[in-house]
Amino acid sequence: MLKEHYFDPNYQYTSKILKNYLKTQEGFKKKICMDMPSGNGRNIFLLALHFEHVYGVDISQKYLDEIENYKSVYQVFNITTSILDVTKNTPITLSSADFICISHFYDFTFLHKVKLSIKVGAKIYVETPSCRGGNYFELPSKTELEAFLSGFKIIFYKNNVCNSDNRLNKSISFTAILEKKINGSK
Ligand SMILES: C[S@@+](CC[C@H](N)C(=O)[O-])C[C@H]1O[C@@H](n2cnc3c(N)ncnc32)[C@H](O)[C@@H]1O
């Protein structure tokens, strides 16, 4: 795991886009947030400042244990963590979440499942991995990205087209804040 995925009490490795957006959203104090996968808490402690409760899931119990340890160190108790393979299972709290944070994890099927499972009006922050290294093999093509974005109101969007080899259908690294407008079919 890279250094920037370590717990960051000063939020210096947390995205400015996410930080700035959260600052403008006063109504979130009574809302529920999901951080998936949460890693060892880079974003979860920031999210906990802004939401009534944050549910974090990750496949690694070791990372979740780090979050649990820091909860008592920093006296932050509005976080619940549970181990979950998000590519296989959907967290039970997802359908009632008001905000979903998906940071530095990308899997097209997973993202689609999240889109179908969340309620209309729920907001989602997605920050994919960058084009760096071999990441572009996992990132979405333009067609996949358009399919994902349909049905969302776009609050914020920026992208970077990966300049990778000779792939005809280039992949795209992106950061977006979206609001679900309509219910799709499962
Ligand atoms: C690059 S880290 C990002 C963590 C955090 N969202 C962040 O921005 O710091 C990717 C995380 O995905 C988790 N992960 C990988 N595959 C997973 C899966 N199938 N289900 C749940 N978590 C998974 C890893 O354990 C790791 O914590």
C-alpha cells in the first residue's frame, strides 16, 4: 500500500475536491455515508467530521483494525467498519446511504452495482486510480464511462485520458461528484 493510503490525521492526502465539496454541504450532518473500500481510513475520518455516521467496508481486516484503533485514539465514534468483498457483496447500508465515497478503487461491474443499489438523490464521489503504471488496463473506456455516467446529474467532473500504447479505445482516469437522478433496472 502506498504512503498516501495510510491514515492521515491532517487530511493532507485527501482530495481537495472532496474536502472543498464537503465544506459546502451543511445538510450532511444528519446524513449517512459509505466509504467503500475504506482502506485504513484516509478519507473515513474526514467523512466522519461531516456526516452523522460513516460505514466503511474493505476486504482487508488489517486496514479495518487500523481504523478501529484510531477511533479511540482520536475519539471519533461515528464510524462502523466491516469486512466485505465489494466485488461479490453489496453492503446492507448502501441502499440507505446519502453519500458514497469510492476512492482509488476501480472495477466497472462494482461501480454499476453501486449505481443500481443506491437511492435516487444519493450522491457519489468517485476518484479512480490515475493513469500511472499499468492502472490504465483497469480504468474504463469512453463507452463504459458514458454508460456509468448516464442517469446521474453531474455536480463535478474532471478526467485524464490515458495515453497508453496503441489501444484503440483509450481508458479514462476520472474524479466525479454525481447525484442519482433515476432508477435503473437491475
Ligand atoms: C488503493 S486502496 C484505496 C483505499 C481508500 N479508498 C483510499 O482512498 O485511501 C484500495 C483498497 O481496496 C481494498 N480492496 C481491494 N479489493 C477489494 C475488494 N474486492 N473488496 C473490498 N475491498 C477491496 C484494499 O484492501 C485497499 O484497502
